Amino acid sequence: MAMKFDLRIGAVTTPNELQLVFNNIFLQYHLGVNYEVFDSYIVRTQGGESFEVEGNEEIVYLGFGQWKKQRGATTNEL
């Protein structure tokens, strides 16, 4: 069964949710999300810089494989 995932500019998600839908190659090369170590991800941001997030931290999609951290609480449902 195929999963539908709406990834548009401004979409708020977590790396864990992305990992459930997309394979690692697509995550790394097209979405700019790299799995680092246990539940830790390196996420590409504007200007070619990166930041580290945990798998349950919310991030906001800016388009073209770039992200920013979501302000506020993290999602602990997973």
C-alpha cells in the first residue's frame, strides 16, 4: 500500500515521519535530511548550512531540500 505525504512549502513534519515515507537516498539527495546516528539527523538549511535535530523535533520545509527548526514544542508521539 502506497503512503501519501503532502510535502509543500511551509509543511511541518519530523525526520521520523519522513523516514517512514521516503527512502534514505531520496531523503539525503532531494530533501536534504541525512540520518546521522541513533535518532539524530543532519538537516540542510538555506545558505548551504546544516543543523542537527532529533527524530521527533519538528522542522519546516522551505522548498528545494531546505528546512528550518519549528519554534515551540517537539512531537513525542512516535
